[in-house]
Amino acid sequence: MIRDSRLSGVLHLLLHLADHDGPMPSELLAKAMDTNPVVIRRILAGLRERGHVRSEKGHGGGWTLARGLDELTLLDVYEALGRPALLAIGNRSAQPRCLVEQAVNAALDETFAAAEALMLARLKHVTLADLQDDFRARLAALPMPCEKDHPHDH
């Protein structure tokens, strides 16, 4: 099954930005995410349009958070990504006039809508500050502290 991991990746980027003093260049973010700087710029451009991040050009430039972690919810980030599909499963539509298929799809539509409503409600109540608190607790629980710039394997 193909999964869309953009939300997870962007949240990862934002937490790196939060832990970095000053602007963080696309090249450094790309290295942390094992991708190309162009991909990082494209992803963060959508967040910049929503006012979640800022970018500065030139020497010493890069990306910074434009909002506090306690103000930025997972729903904000999800919406900035264009509200990608939350569920990887869907209805069959090979025989739209088939009454059995219609009954199955109606039941599944109702279930999918309820599941998506629960997921969106949860995303609305989790902030990036919550994620940062969890990350810091995990880091503190390690037997030997990691370097600040490399708190996990990349």
C-alpha cells in the first residue's frame, strides 16, 4: 500500500527548524530529510503562503518558523499541504449501477467520513509544541545525550 508521508516529513522539518538557532538553509534541511533542497523549498513554500514559516535569501538566510509551536497545530500543517487523502482505502466503482456496490459504497462512505472527522479533530488538538515536548522527553531518556544538531540518525 502506498502511503503519503508528506505530513510526517513536514512536521519533522518544522521541529528541526524549531531546534535551530537562526535561519536554516534548505540544503541543511534536505540533508536531515535525505532529499533534494528543491523538494524542501517547494514543500515549505506552501507553509510560507499560510504564514507558518518565513524565508530569508542570501548569506545567512534560510527558513524560520513564523508562528510559535504552541500556535501551530497538525491540522494547520495538514491544510497547508492541500489536505491530502487521510485514508488509503476507497470504494470500488467498477459497476456504479450495481445495487450491491451502491449499498457497500454507502456504508463505507459513512464509515470513511466518520474516521476522517475523528482524525481531523485529533489533528486540530495536537500542536507542534506537543511534538517537541515528546521529542525532548525521548531525547532526555537516552542513556547518552546526542549532539544537538544530530538528535537522531540521518
